[in-house]
Amino acid sequence: PWAMTLASPEARVVLLRVLPPPGAAEELLGRRGDADGGGAEAAARAGLEASAAVLGNRANVELAVATGDPAEVIVAEAGRRGVGAIVIASHG
């Protein structure tokens, strides 16, 4: 993982997954749908936990799931957490 390659041993690594606002996909597709009852957030957190497990004890890892526009949320989280670098995965 590039984040670990760039991070110092005492670094804090924040794994962030940004979900679309509720109903955004349905609205885009012109469909009506009900909220998933937190299923998307639970799945996102499970994915982050799996990624954190791969990192093991090589860093202080924090997990975060947020909802909104990815660019806005990433910048806001980076500012709020005072991060020194942002590493973005190419997928998933």
C-alpha cells in the first residue's frame, strides 16, 4: 500500500470511505428507493477493517466513513484531522 510506503513508522493513517448521500444513486437513475438501513455504511466499514488488517501493526490506523461529495469530504476530513498528505486509491 502506497500510504504505508510514504508514512513514517509513527504515522497515523486514516482510511476514509465516502458514500454518496442517501437517494443519490436512485435520483441519478430516475428511480425511487428506500434507505438501505445503514447497509452501505456497514459494508464500507467492513471494507476499511479488511484494509486495516492488511496494514497490521505498521501504523496507527483510524477508520472513517462519511457521506457526501468525495472531494469536499476528503478536503474537510484532511483539514479537520491536520493530515500531512492525502493518498487516494485508484479503486475500491
